Amino acid sequence: RPRETPAISRAMGTAVGEQEMERASALINVSGVMSWDALRDRVLATATGAQLKREVDLRAVGEGPPHTDCTLRLFGRPESEIRVTLYRDAAAWCPYCQKVWMLFEDKRIPYKIAKINMRS
């Protein structure tokens, strides 16, 4: 059984069985910190992580709930029906952009989103 270290105990939340300890040891690098890939895999293994991954996948094809990271909204229509491009600030702080965005969402008008830098 691998020696239980404070980093492994923190990663696992508590001391657990031998198999779990071996898995935790594999996630911890030499300095006692989990790698980004290990953290991502651990988050995606949870129900919340899986839901977030599904939403990201839906956003990529123009579906799912509205989000500031969307670049395309289709509402079940083909991409060829898009006639509107919303040019909005990259930080999604512009109140005028937000009002237009809410109108498109409410009316379910398919649109593309082009983010612009407001500082240039």
C-alpha cells in the first residue's frame, strides 16, 4: 500500500481503501499537486462536470442554454437560416448588447455572435 501523505489525504477527502489510494497517488505529481489533466478528469467524473461538458458540446453546435461563450445560436434551425450577426463586447458587459441578446433569445431568432474588443 502506498504511504499516505497529507496531499493524498486532501485529494481524497479522507483515508480510503488501497485501490483508491493507488488511484490518488497516480493523480498526484512529485511535488504533491494534482496535474490539470487529473483535475479535469476528476471534475468530469462528477454529475455536475458531466452536465457542464454537455452544455459546452451543445454550445459548439448552436444549441443549449444561452451563455456568454456562445458564438452561434440556432434554436433547432439550419445554419443557412441565419441572417443576423450580433457584434458584442467580449466581456458581455455592454447593456445595449445584452438587451438585443435577450430579444433574440426571447423571439428565438437564430444568430451568430462576433465578439469585439471595446478597448481598440
